Amino acid sequence: MQSKTISPLSWLIFISLSLVWGSSFILMKLAMPGMSANQVGALRIVIAFLFVLPLAFWHIRREHIKLIPAFLGMGMFGNLIPSFLFTNSETEVSSSLAGMLNSLTPLFTIVLGVLFFGVKTRWINAVGIGIGFLGAAGLAVSGDKDEISANLTYGLLIVAATFCYGLSVNIIRKYLSGVNAITATVWALCLTGPLATAYLLSTNFLTQLKTNEATLPAVGYTAILGILSTALSVIVFNILIRNTSALFASSVTYIIPIVAMFIGIFNNETIVWQHFLFVAVILTGVWLVNKK
């Protein structure tokens, strides 16, 4: 399935993305005492949008207008919708569990690729998909009994987010592989950024900035999310997809749950041995999904 040779630069991008995205879950958790979950999700996109806006003059061209549906799909499913889903899920589940469940992304990438984007697969890849989803189910019912109900309910929001990521990866691979990575990111964020801005301004965000001391530090955490984890990371992620494959790029989630788990441990989140077991099950499934 994967025919391109993976260069050292691609591996460096792969590892860097794993570290940046692996730490994004705790940043969301740290931001929410000063803002609501939806405000954090919206502000993350707004900041990313403002960060790339100066580049619009060079990258928004008339010849790209025909690709607006693809750019919008990339922005909605790769950024805007998951941003809200993850912050809402983390109101009840730990950042480490969110990072673990995020490893479902490659499974949805291949499922959606086969069903809707003409990607060919083999029986071993289908087995990997089944194993991966069994691991996700195991994660949801692991840990303290009092947490299982919340994990099952709010964990589904993370599953929905990884579904969106898988859809976005396939859209990029099929329709935007020939578009410059920065151009695609600028278009995607310029289409979704105004939507996030309109929502954020409809809340009491500006009032909170003046009256709530916890809001300003929350904005700082969210700025890191918006600039590093969204704007810059999406650019290099698109480069990775173009230089390797959609499946290799989405397999960045091999390392994300490991990073999220260790950060969760240092943040005094509950990690039990079953978590390690079921993450290993998921990653085994991801490995089989990527097997040629």
C-alpha cells in the first residue's frame, strides 16, 4: 500500500508532530479553568486563523476557487469540528485518555479511504481495523469504576473527532495532494476562522478577559495550541502527506498516546496498567492497517 521511501526529514517531521500533538491534550485541559470548552475550541481556530492571515495575500489565488469544497472539508473536519469535540470531551475524561483514543485516527483513515476514496486494502488491514477498535473499547472501560460512564459517553466525542481526522486526511490525499501545503492551510483556516470568530464573539469572552484572572493564562495556553498544534502543524502535516502517504502521516498517532500518557502521569492523572495494554492493542491494529 505504501510505496514511497520515507526520508530522514519525513521521520523528523513525524516525531516532531507526535510531540507537539501529544502535548496538546494537556494544554486544552489547562486552558479550560479560564474559559468554557467551546471557547477554548473556538479560540484555538481563531488564533490559528489570525496567524496565517498575513499569508493570504500570497496564497489565495483565483485558480484555487474550484478547490474551495476540498479546502472547506479539510478545515471543517481537520480543525474546526475536532477542536470543539476534544475540548468538550476533556471536561470529563483525562487528557491522557484523550491522547490514547486519538490513536484511532489511522483506523478511520483506512476505513473511510476504502469506503469512499477508492483506497485498496487487504484482509490483514481489515483485521487490524477490528483489533484497533477492540483496543479502543477496552480503553473506555478501563480505570476507576466511577470514571467508566464518563469515559464511554465523552470518549465517543473523541472517536467522532478521529473520524473527522480520518476524513480530512483522505480529502487532502485525494483532492489537495498537488496543492502547496501552506496554501492549503491558509485556505482551510481562512474558510473556518471567521466561523470560529463569530461564535467566540457571541459568547462573553471579551467580558471574561476583563473580569476573570484565569482567562488570560488560558488564552496563552490556547495560543500555543492555535499556533503550534494547529497552524504550523497542519502545514508540516500536509507536507508529510505529500512526501509519504496518507496512512504513514496519520500513523503519527503511534507516538501521540505515549506522549500524552507520560504528560498525564506528571500532571497526576490516573493511569492504570490496562491503559498501557489497550493502547498496545490499538497500536498493533494500526501496525496491521499499515502493513503492505
